[in-house]
Amino acid sequence: MAASINLEGFDDLLENALKKVDHRFHCEKQTQEEKQKFESAVLEKLPEDYLYEVNECLGTESQFKLKVTTDNLSSDDLKGWLAEFQALNNVTLKVRAKKRETKGYSTQHYYRCQHDTRRWSPSKDPQRKLKLNPAARVKNTNCPFQMAVKIDAQNNCVIDIEWEHNHSLCTLESSNFKELSTASIEEIKELYEAGETPSTARQIFLKKFRSSCSNDLDYHVKKADRSMVPRRRDFCYMYQQYGKERFGGKNGEMLDKLSAKLDEFHEANPDASVEYQQYGGDNTPLIIAIVTPLMKRIHKCVPQSGELIFVDSTSNTEEHNLKVFLLCTANVAGALPCGLLITSDEKESTLKHGFSMLKQCLPEDAFYANGPEHGPAVILTDNCQEERSALKSVWSSTNMLLCTFHILQQVWRWLLDKNHAISQMDRPPIMSLFKRAVLADTEELFEEYYNELLDEIEPYENASLYFEELYSDREAFAHCYRSSLRIRGNHTNNFVEAQFLVLKDIILKRTKEYNIVALLERLLVDLEDHYKEKLLSIADGSFDGHYRRRFSGKGKTKKDGGQGFVLPTEDEQLRFTETVKKFPNDVFEVESLSKENVRTDVQNGLDFHFKVILFVKSQYNSALGHSGETRTLDM
């Protein structure tokens, strides 16, 4: 026989529990006038333009239970009504639950306050957290506020509100937790599309926001509102979402986005050449070789592209630290790009494959008709052995020269290394002797100076071995071996290093790009436009800057009204041609027409007649490419 259950006292227990719940909204007995006043105050918390019928209203203005009905609030209008309710009461509501459509109601939504974010537990008790750290910033206060909205098919709406907030609604701190406004999100996205990073975007956003405020107090109050001014982490989060959406994130999706980006670029620029090897691990590095239409025109039209090419690389341009190699030449307009290579590492095998892919991208008339197989006459690089070996394997007939600055820097660092035990007193003399040998005018002088250097370092066995090893590569760094090469006085790779300053300072604004897709967009659009604008501004005479006078044939001073190229008189031309002296290797000494007792060395190509080009600069046309009369004197 089943044991009987004792229900004695159960009804009293249930009744007491219900009374305890209702006690939250208990109020003293009110007169009819006080009741109407209370209901009016409570209804002011609801949006206007709706007719409400009060079915139940208990409690006080700060803690009440309200049940109203209205017959002109449809499901389509609910979103607008809810937004107005939140703005009116300075609260932010979240959806707790949405029930499916029933016979009675088509819409049943249940809302909670945003300060009720988790199920309560002792470890997450906000009061406990505040007790441990009074300065803690707590969002979750287990706020008991709740609201239910039910709408039937005839747009009859029932609204149940239990208004009880255990946090302030009027302090500046409470506004820190508001949702971001759509206007703020769109404005920040526009800044990211303009190339800003989270830090720079926030600076610009705050500067613009401050200008819209009437005074500092107004700015301080509005700035605390997160819906108006997002927090720092909001800027970072939106940047991550923006990068993931536009550039494919930083994982596998990035490579898919990269392939699509390259296809898009090639479709928009059919004259461009692109070679791409997708990353497949350490044995299959990422390689991207690109020659744009502008680079192809430089190969075709700029004679210096066949004479001398500068090659250098940079990194720290995006989050994965890829290597960016730039091939460029130099003329009167400065450095001009001839090729672009991006790799995931700097291994010799990777660079060989990369430069081979770049060679496939070059046009038939590359390097001023030398051809992609022959390559330029000279390539100037720094002392990266992997890079030099890769270039030599691709263009074996090219003269590989070392940047003077880098070889001197390498030697000085070797001397400074304490592991090599070179006396501090001996370092400067050794360096001076090596530098004198590097800058020697003839091979005889080079041998003489280098022997002096070897005698000086004889007490140091390790130094003797080091400089003997350097001697085997003397044709790459000694100036005397370059006299027959047309390098136009370029012994360092300053031109290409300056382009990386342009890339990092002007294009990237001293920040890293989001990933390779974003970097590629900068290189193919912004950097390309930089060169186009520079060339066009020089051609039309609108170039602004310190070097404008150089492109117009003007001196550094404004002497003679700042005239540019002026046609010499017949007497000056005769004196000029009579005083020219010719030396070996097509080097000529020319008398200056602007300064007395000054003569200038001019180096000409090995396969061209010596030509003196005299330009006449029109008073109204300062562009070098559009100058007036041209005369040629063959020697």
C-alpha cells in the first residue's frame, strides 16, 4: 500500500510564496486622484501616438507592475515602438525569448534588461565582485526587469511590464553599456575603407565628434554614451569584422580572397602580368610576381631600365610579415618601379623561383629592349647573399654590384663585434683603409690600398681571413671595377630604399595592413597611383615640393628670375664644343656655362654618340617633356 503524502499546510505555503512575489510591487492604499496621477506618470514611460488601456498598475514610480492593451500596435510597428521605448527611458533591452505563433497570438516576444546577462551563480554575483574590487566595471547586475509583448491577428496588443531596475539609469557609467548606433558603425566603416586603423580611426572619429559638441561639458556627457562614441575595443572588434568581410580574415579564407583579388586585378588590367603560387606549407611558399602596365611602359620607354636596376626588400608591412621585393630604376623623375615580388620567406630556393616567375611576367622589350632573358646591364643590391645568388641564377649575364653603404656597414659591424676581439683603437684605422680601397679610382690604387689594409690587420688572424674572403668579391664593391659600367654615379641603393619610405610612411601611414590581401590592394592601387601622379605632375609642371626646380632645369636659387633651360648663344655653343675634352670609357669633361672656371665630367653610353641636349624652356611651359627647341651636337 502506497504511503500517504501529508499536504497539511501546503496551501498556506503557496499563498505566502505568492504574497512574497507580489510584495515587490506593493503600495499603500491610494485615493482615486493619487491612483490616476500614478497611472499617468507610469504611462509617460510608454511611447506616444498609441492609445493604452490600463488593466493593472501596481507599485511605485520606481518599481511597478503594469499591464496595458492597445489596438493599434502591429507586429510591423513593434521594432519602432521598442526603439522609442528604449530611448525614452534610457534603457537597452534584449530578447529573452520569442514564442512561435499560436491560435491566440501571432507575436509573443519576451524582453530583459541588458544588465541581466547571465544565469545567476555565487561566482558571478556582481555584488561579490564589487566587494572584492569596488572600482570594477560591472555590466551584469542580475536586473529583474522584464517585459512581454503579445499581438494577435487583429493587432490587439497586450504589454506586461515588471519595472524594477537594480542599477542607475541616469549616470554616465550606465550609458557606457548602450548598443552601438547604426550611424556610428557606418561612419567607422567608412574610415576603415579609407585605410585607417583602429587607433587612427578613433582619433579622427573623436576629433569630428568634438567639433559637433557645443562645449567641453557637452562633449564629456555625450562621449560617455557608447551608442554615440564606441569604446576602444569596439573599434578593434569592428576592424576585425571589417577585415574578415573584405579581406578574408587571417586564416585559410585569406588565401581564397587573395586568389579572387588577383583575378579581379587581372580582369581590370588585362595588360598586367601576374604569376601566383599559393601557399602550401614550408615546401610550397607563397609567391606573387606582378608587372603592372605602368612598369611595362617604364621598361619600354626609360633607357635607365636597361642600364641599372635597384633591388631591395622590406617586411613588417602586414600581420604575417611577408617579404616585399621591389625592382626599380632611376631617372630625372626619381625612382620608377620595374617589378614587384612578394614571398613568404627569403630562402634562396624561394627567391630563385620568385624571380623566375617575375621574369615570365616581363614584356619582350623589357629592360629597354635588352629582353627578359638577358636582363639589365647592372643590378645593385645590398649584401643579402640569398637574394644576390637568386638574381645571378636568373640573369647570369648581369653585373651584380654591392651597395657601397651596405658593404661599409657590414665591415664596421664585423669590427665592432666583441667576439672578433678587434682592439677599439684599431677599428677606425682599419675601417678608414678599407673605405679608401673601396673608393679607389683605379685597380692599381685598389691593390695598393688593400695590401696596406692586410698589413695593418696582420696581428689579427681572424680579420686577415675575413678581408681575404672579401677580396674575392672585390669586383662587386670596389668602385674602380665600375668605371666601364653605366651606373650614372649610383653606388648605393638609396633610390629603392626611399620607395619603401614612401610605402610605409605615405601609403601605409606607419601601420601594418590587415593581411596580404589588404597589402596587395595598397601596392596595386595606392602605390601605383603615387607614381602616376608624380610623373603626370612633372609633365604638366604642377609638381609641388622642394625638388620641383630640378625637374624644370632650374638651380637651387632664384637667380635670373628662376629661369630654367635657356638656349646658349652661338658664341657660347662654339666655346662649349671647342672646350670639350674626351677621356677613355666615353667620359667627357665639359665647361660650365653658368659658373666660371668650373668643368663637369659627363659619362656617356658605350654604344651612343655623345650628344649635348640643349633645352629652351618656354615662359609659359615649365614641363621638361614639353620644352621648346632641342639641338643635338654629335662629337
